[in-house]
Amino acid sequence: MNDDIHPVDRLVGRRVRLLRKCQGMSQTELANAIGLTFQQVQKYEKGTNRISASKLFEIAQALNVEVASLFADAASDAANAGDAEAMPTRTNLQIVRTLSQMRNARVQRKVLELISALAATPEEGRG
């Protein structure tokens, strides 16, 4: 990784990538929504190119989030940028995407409760 990339640029890029993936949106789809190429979106997501204020605004609109959500906890996240556990897995993204597609809020809460209960249950055979 390039050491010249500012931690906040890297963080914002990762947030854009995470939000895009959670919505099941491709880089090309996001690029088309904001009038860029998918290569530019790739550079934004890696943090190699800084995102201008106007593009941040357009990206937030395309992803249906507040601009501030791209910077949430920037100080602590930038300090822990190398923490591999902070990056969601493909399975985690699939769970988030599927939960967000559920239209019945009660069912969504029950599924979340089930996932939480399963996560709290020790696996058999470990020890």
C-alpha cells in the first residue's frame, strides 16, 4: 500500500466501498450515477485519489446516505486502519444486504435476534 495515502482518504474510500457493496451496487453502477468511470471509483475506494466535496455529496446521494456517514468515527478508524477484523467479509455483506431487503421490520428484528443468539452460542466440538 502507498504510505502517502492519508488515513482519512483511505477510510472514506473504504466506507464508499462498504456502502456500495451493502447495497449490491457495482463500481460501474456507482460511476454511472456520479458521472465517472469505474476506474475512478476504484481509485476513490483505494484512497489513491481524493474525493472532492462535490463528488462526496454525489456519492452520498447515490448511496442514499448522509455525507457525514462517510466520516463517522474517522479518528478512531484511521488509527486502526490496519486492523483486518474491521473489514467485513463477503458473508457479512450478504447478511447486511439480505436484512436490508426485508420489508417487514418485525421479521427483520427477529432474524437479527436469531443471528445474535447464534453468535452468542458456543460452537459444539470446540474446546
